[in-house]
Amino acid sequence: MSGTFLLFLGCVVGLFGYAYATTTIPSVNPSTQAQSNTYYWSDGSIMTTQGSTNRQNVDLSQVPKPVQWDFLAAENATFYTDPGIDTQGMLRAVYHMASGGEVQSGSTITQQFVKNTYLTQDQSVTRKLREIMISLKIGGQLSKQQILQGYLNSCYYGRDAYGIEAAARTYYHEHASQLTVSQGAFIAATVNEPSLLMHADTDPQAKAQATGRWKYVLDRMAKINKITAAQEQQYLAAGFPTPKPYSPSAGMSGQTGYLVQTAEKYVEAHTSLTDQQLGNGGYQIYTTFNKKKVNALSASVAAMENKHLDPKHRSADKDVQVGAASVDPSSGAVVALYGGAGWNKGHWTNNADATGVPVGSTFKPFDLAAGLDHGAVLSPGQPASPITPDSKFNGDDGITIKNQQGQEMPDPSDPSGLLHQRNDVPTKWGYITLRKAMEQSVNTPYVQLGEYVGYDNVEGEALKAGLLRKSLQYDTPGFYIGTSTPSAIRMADAYATFDASGVQHEPYSVTKVVANGHQLPGFEAPKGITAMPSSTADTVTNVLQGVVKSGTGTNAQALGRPVAGKTGTTDDYKSAWFIGYTPQMVTAVSMFKEDPKNSGLQSMKGVGGFSKVFGADMPTEVWTGYMTDALQGQPVQQFPPAPTLGQGANEFGTPTATPSPTATKPSAKPTKQGTPGSSDGACRHHKKNCVSPSPTDTTGTTTGGTTGGAGNGGLLGGATGGTTDGTTSGTTGGTTSGTNGGTSPSPTQPGRHP
């Protein structure tokens, strides 16, 4: 009997030795490394998680030592001294499984780590033996700290939370580094029965069981001297740390998809991370987006649509889209945006960060700023003359436009061969001030001003204010009245330069990125740069206040605060804008229409029951509704006073005694315009033609889901893809504005988009 026993024992030892020698540590199970990215609102609360697995791995140093001991006390108090297995528990578990009894764990933290990281969750003798062998060998490759870190990051805690960081967020809305001993005791308890204990906030049975297990963990902590008896009583007296209500991730529905998309682009632009690397997960991304303001902007768009749009009964209301962005002028932070109906509704293009929607007369402030800074060449061969808002230019409809050499701009399609610039209405304005022309959105003075100031100067002013070169149209007369296609984000940021007295901040949407417990560099708030003299910016603001007080933007007076802003509407009413600001916030709202099956903007005539859609109408309504909510509770602030400027020069031909406009009243409907002006001449310096782009996001997809136009725009200036199919309007005189803040068909022609 002794010999038989020794033989059996020798065989067991031999088999064990053979098994140990031949056991190799397999590759890590990829599913245990899968992580999600977590996005946070500006107040630090969770916006959403993106990824198939809700996990963000953290270093062990990010988990407080007492919380680490919560787990060790509950699961494996001898962790730092044992060889990785619990012999008694292991033999007990193997016996029960081999004899057909109840399956038992008998596992140390090392064994659980091995099972989670290298093996499957199968309950079998074979899997258990592999777990034991690997647990014995793993100590030669990993330290105890690495094993504990892997265990904490690989466990499932319920509520779709993998890893202690996700568990801390879902149960207590905290980071793992912020957990208390009491909270850690509950989270450690969830490992045993996550599907039940995850409901400890609502299910009495779950709470009773969770409370019992929580008390057990605290008792074990006291027994192994990791907390004192007095501390244990203190935690017990404070009561069970009931977890926060369970709020499953909202995913990418509503505006969340656009917010995440914008933040991702910003992260990639400011790091070396690729799409694939970011897609692997594990990043905590803190954004500038204000949840209250995002919701207010979305609600304001919905209110406007419910009030005016009825696509089921009015065909003109189909395919109407809105894009909007709100920027803090003191920093450039993008606090809110509206990108469209939502990813969950099949609208993937971010209208707030899309190029392809001409901005119309909202571009005129850059003309004025350039004139203030550089003056205008009013006589050929003479130096530039000073320009002020009181400088007078011809505001009549249909006038010819001259360049700095005194040559009239050509238009081969016109019987005269010359460009005749159009306004929205045939009012005989005569020579009017640039202030008046801005207020009433009269085109001819600003097209002529632009030509006299010079394309390079106006372009430079727009670039310094914050627009991107690739979103700006080439040198055409229509350039000065808004044929360019910056995004709503960029237009809001550029107007923020006026609001901040000439200091430009690059728009930004991310304040911090954390990976594996370490903060990545490159996300400091952009520093302000002086883009123009404060006198220039404050003068423009003063003129734009007049637009709201007595011009096309009077509907914005409903805000009940000092407001500066500008309406804009483009050729054939294919887009309508309102960009307005208070000293605290700038918001740009665009509106356009595009058939998902056919790229290219469509006329919005008849939309909402309006014969013609102007920026003063529905876009301003969205702006006012949003700003009312967004500024609620904030003090009413005043703009800086307008500086005193010297005498400005007038356009040649201005009478010394300025006559009043003729008695001809603006017609309710603009008269049909004559032959479109500006064709080849408007595309001077270029061999090919000029075409404005279809609305595209920075991935190259039009709002209708088709290939979009070229050009850069939006928050990151990413390339927007291929060229349009040529169905959009031309870009030379294509944006005209009139007394209603809108535009009429001004000269358009085919051509090449920048």
C-alpha cells in the first residue's frame, strides 16, 4: 500500500511537473484590451462613451491604496505573499467539479486575472487546470502590482462597466482615483454578482445583498488591519453608499454624434493619433461643450421647425437643414453646436462644421474692417484714402463696378459687356454711407468698396479674423458679398474677433485628453492674437449694432440685450444666415436646402410659407430663442463705445449735398433681374470657371450623402473631399442682399471652386 501510494504520488508530481514545464502563457485575449473612449461635458460630467466595450484601463497608481485593499480583503488577503494559487480552495473546487457537485471558484486574484486576460469563462476541469498552471508561471513575468492592475481593469462590474474606471463612473460618477473606502467596498462586492448588485439603487433585494457584502468587506478590512475598528464604525454609521441611478449611455444619438465628431477631429489635429489609434479606445476626452447650451440650441431649432416647417403637407419644406455654432469670444471655446437632425436619423453630415453654404452678406463686415485698416484706392494711381462707416458710395441698383485702375468690370453675358451689380430691390439709394448700406444690406457699395480696397486686403482681413483660406472664394466681385463658404463654427469665431475688440482665438473644442492615467500634451487653450486694431473691431461692432437697432436684423431685438449682428441671404435664396453676438457669446445660424438624392443647394422660396427666406426670418428666430436661454442668469453687458475716427473719404462722384433716396418704395417682391452680370471678368486671374461648393462636411460627404465639394472649413479645416457635380450656383455675384436682409439673383456664372 505504501509503495502504491508513493507510486501514485510520484506520478501526480511527475504529471504536475510535466504540465508546468509544457505550459506556455498564451497571448492576451483581445477582448480584455478593448476599451471605449469617454467624452465629457464642460462641467466634467459624462457625455457619452464610444466603443463596443465600456472600459478605460488605468494605472494601479490611479486607484487609491485603501480601495485596492477593499478588493484584496474581499477576494485574496494573502495576494502579496501567496504563489498565485490557493491550494486548499483549489483542491476543494477541483473535487466538487470532478465529483459532479456545484461548481466553485477557489480562485485567487491572480487566477481571476489569468482567466479574464488569457482564457475563457468556461467552467471545466481542463480550463481550471490551465488557469492554475498559468497562475503559477505568470509570477515570473509580471509583478504583483501588474497582476492587480490587470485584475482591476479586466473585471466586469455590472452596468456594462468593464474595469474599475468604468465602474467608478457608472456607480458614483467619479474617477477611480476619487473613490472612497466605502465606495470601493461596494464596487469590490459587485464582482461576485454584478447582474444583481448593479440594481442596488432601485431593487430592495439587491440593496440588501449589496449591504451585507459591503459590511463583510469592511469587516475584512478591519481584521487585516487596513482600517481601524473606529474607522469601520465610522463607515458603518455613515450608511451604505447607495450608487447613483443607472443611466445607460445615450450613444451617438441627437447632437452627440456631431459633438464627438468635432472633438475627435480636434484631438487628431493636435496629436499624432490616427483614426485607428483613437478607435482602439482608452481615451478620456474633456470637451468645451456646455450641455445646457447644446440642449437649448437644439430646442430652439426644433421650436422653429415645429412652428414653420410642415414637409408632409408643403413640399417646399422638405430637405431644409440648419447648422449653428456658439463660441465664447473671450477664449474661442465652442460651447454649443447644432449639426443636424442626428446620426440616429441618418443625417451624418455635421452642418455646424460643413463647408459649401455661401455666407452672403454676413461677409460684409470683413470688407468694412479691411477698408478701415487699409483704406481704398478711389482714384487710379493714387494712394489709398481713409475709409470710415460714414464714407459714401453709390447704392443704386445695377451700377457698373470699377477696379483700382478705374476699369469697369466686364461681363460678356451682358449686352453692354459690363457687369451691372444688383441689389435685392431697385430702390434709388443714391450715395449712402457704408453704415447705412450695412444696416439695409445694400450690395453695390460693398462690392465697389471691396474692389477699391483690393482682394488681397479683404482676404487678409478675413484670414486674420479666423476664416480659413480654403473656404474663401477666389478674386471675384461676388467675393465681397459672400460667395465664400466658411462653416458656422468658423464664422462664429471670426465674428468673435470683432466681439473681443480685435483679439482672435482659434476655436477649440477639447480641453484635456487622458490615456492610461496620463494627460496628453497639446490641449492648452489657444492664446489670443491681435488680429486687428481694437478701434477697427469696435467700429465694426458699432455698425453691426445699427443693423439690429434699425436695419435688417431688428428681429434680434427680442433678446432684450445689446446685440450686434448681420443677416445674410444668397443667390436665389439658397442659404440664409444670421450671425449675432453679445459681449459674452457669439452664435452663427445657417439655413439651406438640399435634396439627399441630388447634390447642390436648392432655392428656399416658399419654405415655411415665406415667399422668400431671408436671414432676418427663421435663422434669426433660432438665434433669439437659443440666446435667450443660453444667457439666462448672466448679467447684461455693454459693448465698448465706438472710437472717434477721422474724416473718411467718399467715392468719386458723391454730391456735396447728399440727396435723400427717391420716392420709389422698395417693392414687396424684387423685380426680375436683367442679364446676370460678371462672367469671365469675375473669374479674372484664373483659366477655368468658378463654382460654389455643395454643403459638405470634413469627410467629403454632402448633407445628402453624396460626394461633396472641395475646400476646407469647419473646426479643424480638414479636407472636404472631391469636387461637386457643378449643379450649384456660380460664385461671382451670387450673393446679394437687400432691404429685407436677403438677396436676389445676382450675377452668377460657372467656374472653379477654390
